[in-house]
Amino acid sequence: MTKRKLFLIIALFLTILTGFRILWVKISPHTTQPPLINGVLDLRDKQLNQDKLLILSGQWEFYPGMLLPSFNEQSVTAAPAKYIQVPGNWKDALSGSDSDKSAYGYGSYRLRVLTDNNKKQSYSLLISGARSSSEVYVNGERLGSSGAPAENKEHYIPYILPYSVSFTTDKSELEIVIHVANYSFSQTGGISKTIVFGSEKALARERLLSISLQLLLCVVLLLHAVYAVILYIIGLRQKMLIYFFLLVISAITTVLIDDDRLLLHVFPLNYQWNFKLFFISYIAVFIFILQTSKHLLFADLKIKSIRILTILSVVDILFILFGPVVHYYEFHTLIFGINLLVLALGVVILFLRSIVKNYEGSIFLLLSMFAIVNSTLWGMFKNYNWVNVTYYPFDLIIAFLCFATFGFKRYHWNTKETEKLAHSLQRSVTQKDVFLANTSHELKNPLYSIINIAETVLDSERDTVTHQNAENLKLLITVGRRMSLLVDDLLDQSQLRESNIQLQLRELKIQSFAVGVLDMFKFLTEGKSLTLISEIPDSFPSIVADEKRLIQILFNLLQNAVKYTTVGTIRIHADIHKKSAQIHITDTGLGMNEETLLRAFQPYEQGDSSMNEVSGGIGLGLSTSKQLVELHGGKISVVSTLGEGTTFTFTMPLYDSTSRVLSSERPSMAEFSDTPSMITLSKLTAPGIASSAHGRRPKLLAVDDDPVNLKILTNVLSIKDYEIVTVTSGNDALLLLDTVQWDLIITDVMMPQMSGYELAHRIRERYTIAELPILLLTARNQPEDIYTGFISGANDYVMKPMNAIELKARVRSLTDLKQSVNERLRVEAAYLQAQIQPHFLFNTLNSISALASFDINRMSQLVDAFSSYLRLSFNFLNAEPMIPIERELELVHAYLYIEKERFEDRMTIHWDYEESLHFQLPPLTIQPLVENAVRHGILSRSQGGTVSITLKEQAGDIEITISDNGQGMKNEQLQQLLSNPSNDVRGIGFLNTHKRLLRVYGKGLQIKSAEGKGTSVSFIIPSDKKNPLRKLSD
């Protein structure tokens, strides 16, 4: 939209709004009257129109400090009247001197109305605003009040509520006296709004019209609030609806708190909350207009200026809410006006921005805003007594109609866009179907070529091919057939959609096909405790079906059952119902919830995310089966209970010898094995673990729920001289984790019950990334998949389908890493022992030299112990993975004898173990702990102490404890010792021992220490690992 066109539309709109306003003023019942001069309204010689109302604006008599119901000549003479403009502020007329000008006080307004009337006539007065309390007397009779004027603040009650009074008189002179008192506002007081005078009938009609128009506007606005709430409740949870609802409520509040103040008739608020609600509601209207517009047009953008305007307005509201309203009214009214102006400009700029961006229907929002601003400006004119007119609601009605028009325009635009997107989506679906069909056609020929070549090689070279290669060729043929079925599903979807499938119907025995298809699933259920049963009796009548399509239907339904059933039974049984055969496939698997049941037969649909790991596939099997069954004239249904199992039932027509069935040759059934109709699969048991007596081969644990993938994995890696153990679930892998020192875990990501991510995470709770590498097999290489794998603790990943060269290279690098880490730990342990500190050597030699002068026998014994210590320390067995416990204790005895000779009474050694204990453990496991207890424990104290070495058997496990009563350690040292130790030998020795124990036994050192009381270090050798070397050689 061009700027010129936009300007013309706005100008025309404002001209129309202003024209209607002026027309409303012209038809208003208010009329001009003779001027009020010196407190007298002279209507003599003038006929008072019964349908018109007079505005009593002009000079009234004012008597400050007097509250008299009527004035006679004596009272007027005693207190001469002042003349004051009504409406207006009485501050100057009330105050005694310029230095003490204040609007606090009380007084009486007096007006005499002179008429020619000598017969009874009814009149009414409307007092819209007298600050801050007033009461009306006519001819000395009190007729009404708002609040309670009084001569002092204690008896004064402020209240500002428009009210009218009526009276009947036959006098030609009317004396109107209005008492006003104000002790609330220091700067303004007196009669602030125009007073309306006229016949009782005219004023009642004018008030009824005003109130009716206000209520009409409230009803119109309330309808908008109701539909906003309905839209929000039914599911369109948008912030815009909340802000719009609050906008409407704020607008209704402004209507009810202004003009006739209808809200006060229901909720009689005091004058303070009256003013607070007035200011807050107007500010809230513009805030919510701003927020509604922002979320409607620019929901995804963060506009800083809108946030600043909102915050400033909220601060203003808080000041009004908690501050003294009197001060705000008298000193901050300008701030209120500026606030409204800035908010209005902000909304206008926002709407102009949307028009510039060509948002559909944005011009209506801009016009709505101008209508609201126009209504606000005319309301200000009325409050300042610049115009006197009956309430005019149509600006706000037009504003919300413009807003509704924008909503309808947006709805129409969104509908058109939705239709475009639907057509685009339909084209995409068609293109997808064409792509899948073309891809399937391109895959079909090379796939069949692979199957045919494999079958040819297997048949022609049956006598020369090895048994292993023959099994591999059979596996290749089986996998190829599975792929062929998937390709056929894709082709069938295209053909079914185009109605191109022609059925070759003939008489078939469902029993044979049930057994054959069950046999096809034998390879799929390896490693699962499943029982596959065909319970269709041989006597079951024949059916009419297409042989190929019947196999496809059974295969798809059984494939779904097998994928969702890990343990239990899958049964095929049949019965006859209304001349049709009902075939039931029942499993005891995971089952389906109601939502999944509703979309079970839709194409490309899968179960929920928790089942996707189990199911795989592309979600065409059930959809294809449903369409094929219906093509046969049958029906398919499903009944399922979550956690209990599922039953699929489809019907096929029974064979009738009188019916005409297309004849064709019976296909060969050589592809099915002649196995019994019941196949019972044993539970998984850990296979034997092979190893070589000389030169240990890397040991791999492969985890995949698909036995075919495990078979392929074993074939690819076995030629590289690996020892591979396969399991079909994460739980089975965890059970085998501690039985062998694995060099690598290879796991699929998507597995039932426990995913590869969860398995990696569980392994990382016990082994670091270097101690036991993990290789993930994943079907996706998206960043989120790779990131999740590495976060879970995987070292590397390989994409499926696997490339043999890549797989071998990654397995080799990870197993080399593991063996390098093992070698490093063993060499580090030997290195630590080789790092015999020089002062230990010197001190031992000095002890030998000293004993040579006075005790040759002790010297000789010390030399033997020192020799044994050195021999064992440098022994090549320290670089071996395991040694007998006797060898480790021999080293400990030698070390302790040397230290005992040196320190004598400062050391006490306490042994507690049975010599009948025989087991193996990693070298240099006990000696570093004993040396730590001696050097850093008891010898750090001048009086020395006791070191206790305990080996005991509990429930088959061996517990080894080294304790001392030395100086102990602080809690900070204890926490740091096994997590991030210092570079001294003590810290490295502890960490090295802890890591080696953790790697071998799954549990490391347990340390207890208290400062000044000593330290206890212990570890446990499980009963099944007391002789690991023997187990590895079995």
C-alpha cells in the first residue's frame, strides 16, 4: 500500500468519525440558555422547552465557610456573596490570602432561577461532579447528596458519584443551593462538572439513553472477551488471546468507571479507589493494545521499545496503586496524559510497521487504533467541560469491529495459505510416492541379481564350497529375500494406490502357508525365548486367495508380532465365520495403546517412541496387509491391551467348488523348510569363550537385537583373529561384562528395552573411556545422534549398513587403544616399584654396615631380606597381569623386615591371614599400600605405631585390609586421593592400584581415615575372580 493511499484512508476514516461526533452533538438534548449573571438565571419571557436541557454554566453566588440550606436578606447581608465561575476551581475564592491558598474548605453555591410559570411543574437537576462531597437544596428543601459535606474534616465523607434530583413547584423563582466540602484535594475543589437543568421527563430520558448506550457497549465488548476465552479453551493457546481478553476487560472497566460511573452502583468503592481504577484502566487499555498487537503481528520478534514502554507503564500503574491518589491526580495528571500519548504512538507505529511489511488486513488494526484515540480525545474534551453531550459509544464499537474485521481477513488469508500448503503437501506426497516407486524399481533388478547369483553359486558349487561359506551364502539369500519383501511393499503401495494389482486367485491351504511363513521367521527369533505355533488343523477348509499376496499378508503380520514380542508365544489359529475363514495372529508382546490402535493401519505410521527401538521398518507392512486383505474381499482388525499382547484378525473367502477361480501353476515350496509347526527357542546362554594359550587375542562383545546383524558382524571380524561373543540385549551384555576382560564393546543403538545409549552409559559408570572402548552401530549420522552417543560414553561410531573396511579399521584402533592402556598400567606398576627411593637404599645399606660391626647374624638376615626385596621388585612378573598371592606377600614380608630392622620399636606389624588361602591378584597391589601405611602413617609420628595386614574370606570373597594407627588424613586429602592426586609417588601409587583393581574386579580401593586416628585401606576379590588366569585359559 502506498503512503498516499494510506494517508487518504486514514484521513477519510477520521473525517467520518468526527462527522458522526459532530452530528451527535447537534442532536443532543443539551441547548444554550441565557447567561448566568451574578447568580441569576432569568428565564422570564422565555419558554422552557420540555425536551431540552439547560447547562447551568456561568456566575454563581458563592458563600465560603457557610453551609445554609437557604439564604434570606439577613444572611446575605451578613455574609456578602462572591461570584464564582461554575464549573471551575474554587481555590481563589475560598482562600483568605495569596500566601495561604488552598482548596481545603467548604461553602455554598447559590443560583436563583426566574420564570413566568405560576402552575406546578416538575424539574430535575443532574450534578455530575462536585469535589469532593455535595448536597443539593431547592427552595430550602434537601433533595440529594453525594458524600457528606461538613464544616470539619472529622464529619466530612468524600464521595464523587453523579446523581440527579427532581422536584415540583409552582413558584416563579427557584433557589438552588449546593453545599460543597473538600478536605481531600489541596489544589482543586468545588463544582468541577457542568450542572444540567430541565424538565424531569427530558433529564430522565437523557440519563436512560446514556446508561443504555454504556451497557450496550459493555455487552458488545464482553462478547469479544467470551470468544477469546472460548478460542483459548478449545486449544488455541496463544498469548495474544490472553492479552486481548485483558484488553477487553480493561476497556469495559473504563466505560463503567467514567461518565455515569455505573460500576460504583454495584461496587461502592471509596473515592481513592475510584480514581485509582480510573487511571489504571486507561493505562491498561493501551498496554494491552500494544501487547495484543505485538503478539498478533510480531510474535517471534523481541521489540525492545515495546518492552520499555510496557515497563514504564507498569511502573506508573504501581505508583498509582500504592501511592497517594490525591498527589497523583493533582501533580501527575500530565504524566498520565503523556503516558497514554506515548503508548498510543507506540501502537500506531507498530501498526504502520505491519502495513509496510504488507501484513494482510493490517490497515484495519490501524483504523481501530485511531477510533480508540478519537474516543479518548473526545472523552477528555467532555471531562474538561469543553463539550456537553450524551454518552457516545460508537467509536469504541467501530474500533472493535475493525479489529474483528482484521481477524476475519487473517482467517481468510490463513485459509487460503492452508489450501496452498495442502496442495503443496499433496504434490509432495505424490512426488514421494513416485520417488519410492522409481527407487523400488531401480532396487528390484540388482537385488534379484544378487539373490540369483548367490543361489547359483550355492547350487553349482555345493560339493566344493566349505560349510562356513555355504552358511554365509544362505544368510546372504535370506537377507536378500527380506530386502526383497521390503521393496515389494514399496511397489505394492504404489500399485495399490493406482489400483494396478491383479490377484491370481486359486484354492489354497492356509495350513501350509502358516507353517512356511513361521519357518521363514526362524532366523529372526534366534536369541529370543519365543514359541511360534501354528494351531490350524489339517482339516481346515481351503480358502480362495492369491498365493503371493497371502504370504505377504502373513509375513507382515508375523513380522510385526515378532518385533514387538521378546519373550512369550506367537500363535496362528483360524476359525470359520459367515462363510469366511478368520485367521488370527496372537502375540504376548508389548501391546498397543488406544492412540496407536487408531493409526495402526495407516501407511508410514509407527508406534510411539518407546516402541520404535523395537519395531524398525518404515511402517508399510500393516497398511499393505490391510489393503491386500480388502482387495481379497476380506476385513482386518486388531485388538490389543498394552503390556499384554495383540491379536490381528483378517478374513478370507472360503473355497467353493462351484465358484470360478483363476487357475495357475502351484508355486514351488522349496524355499520353506520342512520343520514342525511348533518352534521352541531356548533362552540365551553365554557362549564359550575361546582364547589362545600363547598370545592373547582381543576379546569383543557384540550387542544387537538382530541375529542377522550379529552373524554378519562375526563373519567380518573373525578373519582378523578376534574372539567375539554375541548377545541380543543390553541386559545380557551387562551380565557378561565382569566375566572377561573385554577389549571392546560393539553395540547397536536401537535395541528393545535398553538402547545402545543406555548400555554405554551403564558401562561408563564402571569403566572409563580408555579402560573399555565402546563402538556404536547407528543407522543415522545426524549431529544429535552422534552427540548423544559421545555424551553417553561411546568412543566411536560406524554407520549402518556397515562398510567392512571401515569397521575393521575402527575396531583395530579401539582394541589397540585398550591394549595400550593395559600395557601402560602394568608397566607403570612395575615402574613404580623400580622407583626405589635412593634414601631407602642408602638407609638399608647403612643398617647393614652398622650391623656388621656387632651382629653378624642380623646383618646376614637383613642382607637376605634386602636381596629378596630387590629381586622381587625387578622381577619380570611385575609386568604380567596376575601373580600368586604368595609372591605378593613375599615382597611385603621382605619390605617390612627391612623397615623393622631400621626402626625397631617404632614399628609393630600385625598379620592376620590363613596360609591355606590361594588366589591370584594384580602384582604390586598390597606392597604399595603397606609402604604407604608405614611411611605416611605410623612413621610420621615420633612414637611410631602399628600396621595391620588382614586377609580373610567372607562368603567366598577375599577381603584384604591394610590399616594403621598413624596420623590419618583430612577429608580433603581423602577426596582428592583417588580422583585427582598430586604427582608424588603416594598419589600415583594409590591411583594406579585403584584403576587396576577397578578394571579387573569392577571395584577399587575403599579408604577410611580420620585425622589423628589412622587409616584403613581395603579391597575385595570376588569369589568368581580369585583365579582369573585359570579362567582365561579354560
